[in-house]
Amino acid sequence: MVDNKLSDKNAFLLVVVPCLNEEQTIGDVVANIPRSVDGVGRVEILVFDDGSSDATAERAREAGAEVVSHATNQGLGATFRDAVGIAIARGADIMAHIDGDGQFDPADIPLLVEPVIDGRADMVTASRFLQKDLIPKMPLIKRWGNYGVAAIVRLLSGKRFRDVSCGFRVFSRETLLRMNLFGSFTYTQESFLDLIFKKLTILEVPVKVRGVREFGESRIASSIPRYAFRSLKIMLRAFISYRPFRLFFSIALVCFVIAFGFLGFLGWHYLQTGAFSPHIWAGFVGGSFGFVGFTTLVTGLLGDMLVRIRMNQETMLYYLKRSGLDGQNSSTTK
């Protein structure tokens, strides 16, 4: 699914820049954000200061951005949800999301905006690994970590993307209205799964990226094991939220196969000897796995029913957001 083309009107682009202690780079990032983009009549810049202890907010204001500050660090996922809410409330046609650490070039924003303007994509994400000559230099463990996370998303969704962890993305208004995320640590992989399962169109655009930060270190990926664990947890929760039957059926199938193996062995032994002993234990083990498989299968069926209820609720939430936005637009045009 894609939006109608926006090129026939002057779209409103809201550029969101999340920051945590980025006083050395945020000024240049804001200053280099294009104020004129083809198909866009209005550009606003909103910096989210997520509990910084330095002068990030001051540097952002000096560069010409509006700043929203959190008193304490809420996490990138929570900041992204706040940004989506503000973009919808302000009636933005497009929201661009770019990190404030200077690794991405703000001049590339029009490259990501164009497919949304033309109606070719619902979400456009910058890709560090789509084009070989643009792959940035970075520690090998981080590169393999990115490949591994992309492989997990492919396994869970059946869709192949090269870079699912990039923090430089553009979203259409329709995408913002339909997207519902819950992770507070990060939003990157969860948004991929959420939009894939809702059959929205995602497009990767190769861009040149700085592989290693010029200043400081990433708060998200500073610890690879911690990042991998928390990202995997978010992705599994997202997958279970949409495909519980597939997951629980797979577990139940494994249990049934094991149960069949033990019970088959016990049955074969009985046919050969006319007695269950001394392998009656196989019956208990096989029966236990069979029971676990049955209860797991029932759990998957119940989860599938709950997903249907949730999807109905998300549909109602979408129309509530849409009606509120339409009412706001009609009141401003009077």
C-alpha cells in the first residue's frame, strides 16, 4: 500500500532529530537540513533532547530548530513515538527522522523524501549496505551485528532488507497514522516488522554514511550483547503480536515429533516383547511432550484470536486519528 502522490501540492515536511548529548554535532546537523525540497512547501525542524546533560538543546536552538526536551532519558523508541504523535497533531504530510550524531548527511533528505512524494513508498529508509561502494568502514562486530539483525527480520517476516537498523528514515502521513510501536529502547527493527505485517511498502535508498562517530559513542549500540538482546526481545514481541500461531505451532510441532518418537519407540518395544518395561519411561516422556505440544497449540490459537481483536482495535484507532486530523484540517481552513 502506498499513499496518493503528494507532488501536486505543497507538502509539509517535519524533520525530527533525536539527540542525547550531541552538542558537538547537532548545530551542523540542523544547519545542513535543506529548507527547500522539491514537492515540499514547508519544512520544520524539531530536535528531541532526550535528557541531555550538555548544551545540546542550546546548540540546536542557535541553529534554528525547535526543541522538545525530556527531563530524563526516555529511550529512542519512546522519543520516536512522541515524534510521531507531534507530527500527526501538526498535520505533517511527511516526517523525516535523522540522528543528531552527524553520521548521516542531512543533504540526503530529499533523496528519501522523493519516493514518498511520488507515492512509491510508505516508508523510505537509508541503507548503509545496499550498494557495495557505499558500505561504511565500521568495526567488524558491528557490521556482522547489523547483518544478523537483518537476517532475523527476514526470518520473521519473509522480506529481505539489507539495513533494518538505520536511524535515517522518511514516513508518509498514512504510515504514521497506521504505525503502533511499543518498545522504548529503539524503534528501528520493530517499525520494519510492524509495517511489513500491515503490508505497507518499504523502500531502501543507498546513501553514504560515516561508519564511525566523530564524537562520543552510540548509546544504542555501545554494548553489542546488550543491543542484540534488547533488539531481539523487541522483534520477538512484535512477531508474536502479529504471528503468534506460526510461532506456537512451530514449537508444538517440535513437541509432537519428539512425543511421536518416544511413544513410537515404546510401541515398537511392546510389539517386540509384549511388555512395556523396562522402557515405560518413554511413555511418560512422550506423553509429557504431547501434552506440552497440545497446550502450546491451544495457546497459539488463542493468541491468533487476540491478534484479530487487536487488529480491529488498531483499525478503530486509525480512523479515530484520521477523523481527528480531518477535523483539525477543516477547522483551520475555515
